[in-house]
Amino acid sequence: MEFFDRDQIQQRLLDWYANHGRKHLPWKQPLTPYRVWVAEVMLQQTQVATVLPYYERFIQRFASVEDLAAAALDDVLQLWAGLGYYSRARNLHRTAQIIISDHGGQFPDELTLLRKLPGIGEYTAGAIVSFAFQRQASIVDGNVKRVISRLHALPDWPGQSQTHRLIWDIATHYTPKQQCHLYNQAIMDLGSLVCTPNQPDCSQCPWQIFCIAHQRQQTDCFPVKKPTVAKPTQERYFLLLKNPQQQILLEKRPPTGIWGGLWSLPECSLTQNISHWCKQYYGLSIHQQSPLPTFKHSFSHYHLMIHPIALDVSQTINVIRDGGQTCWYDQAQAITQGIPKPVKYLLEQYQS
């Protein structure tokens, strides 16, 4: 692997950033380790435009690591609802508690110590050290992977372990000791604003004279695409159980796994007899059921075909299933809980 002139790479990018970079992101003003950490966790696998309103609400409610550590997990998940990848929120909450209990409320400023905390990997640790403490540390997010893959025309999919490590090595080689925080923000902005996934604006790129993909007129070929693997599909009934007071039954999911710790609708397999299943597990008698349109919700590793059924029950009783938490909610109140996006969609679509 031959590297380009490091001084030119750094200076061209920093000059571009001075004129075109994003300098007014909310987690930059004021700049603290806590605000950087929350933002970087939210930005994992999520675009800036999606994160911005969530970040503003989250920081307004939990202004400090002390506020977050003292909060109930339900409150944290409620503000996270709709952002996806809910293990991020659980790890955020747990890490805040560790920062208070083990670090006296102060964020570690070393990569090795940060990476021992739940939910903080190589990228997030580097971002905290670089942006919050303005010390040298490399970062590689999706934007950086794309920029470096095109710059050097890397021949393999970045998700392969060997290519992933190579991209980190390249990023580390180019990252300066001085102005590291500006350089790291600049390369992410370059990927977000110029070296975009589709139709990159090469005429505005400060690295155009180096970029091998541009020279070959093959920017659309890099990064190399992930090998196609068909996602499996699962199917489930989602039950909108409604009592005579027009309340909906929600059930709290287990603390780990898909939608861990969120409130959701009861669900079961398509092989179940719905009336018998509701009677067996909830002690509820169904006197009317109405199938609703099926729709698909996709996760990173599989598709879920959701078959909603609206069910009227003849009585209001408190139900307990396998020691889990269940609660009857007014529909307007149910929507405000920490619930998964498809459940919120159903509740909004079929309000009584």
C-alpha cells in the first residue's frame, strides 16, 4: 500500500473544512465529553438529520451524565423510541451509571479505558478522545470508510475484517497530531457533503487530485458492495387487545434482545388459535376480532411480517404473564410510552 503525501492530504482537507465544514452541530456547542458521547452513540448507524431532533430532546431531559445515571431506564427508552438499535440506549444508561460509580462522574480520556465501557467501541472511543479532549485519535465511520475506499480504490468490501483493519490503518496514517479534532470532523463532513454514496461531487473534493477511483472514473464502484445474502423472514401476530374502556394492553419486553425493555403489543406465532391463546396466557375472553392489513418491518438481519389483529375483550382484568409487566393504557397514552416504531404506527393508524 502506497500512501499519498500526508502533509498535502491533511492541509487540503483542513483548508476545505475551514470554508465548507459543518461547525454548528448542537453537540459542539458547548463541547463536553458527555454531549459528544451521547451524539456519537446516537449517530451509530443513523444519519445526522435523523439524530438531530432526538439529540435535542434527550439533552433537554438529561442535561448531564448525573441526570442520565439517575434516570429510570423506561424514561431513557421512551425518549429513544423510534431511533432503533435500542441496545444503544440501554448501554448509554448503564455506562452513565458506571461513570458516576467508578469514575467519579468524569469521563476517561484514554482509549483503552473508554472501550471497557458498555457500548463504546473503537470508533466512539476515538471520537470522544478526539473531539472532547482534542487529543490524537483516529475515527472510522461509514463516511470515512467510503472516502478512504475511493481514495485508494480498495478492492474488497469494507466489512471484511482485513479490509476493515486496513481502512483503520490508513485513517491512522493520515490523522495529524495537531488539529486532530478538526481533521476528523472534516473527513466525516467530506463523506457526508461531497463524497456521497451516490453521485459524489468530485469537482468540490479537496482530494480529487489523489483519488484513484476518480482517476479511473469508477467512483460508483467503491466502496465494494457487500455480498448479497437474502434475509430470512419471520411472521407474527401482533394483538391490539382493547377492553370496554377502549384501553390497549401493552407488555414490557425482556431487557435484552430485539426491542429490549420497550413496551410492545402482545404477539404470537401464526399457528396459534388467537382466542385460545389469549385465554390461556392472559385470562381474556375475545368476543370480536378483526384482522388488519399486514405490513413488513425490516431489521438488520431479517424481515418481520406483522399480522395485526384488533381484538375486543369483554372484561378488564389485570393480567400477568410469566412474571412480565403488562398494563392497560389509553391509546393516546400508549403512544407516548417507549414503544417500537411499528407498534406506534399501528396505534396511530387504528385509534378508536
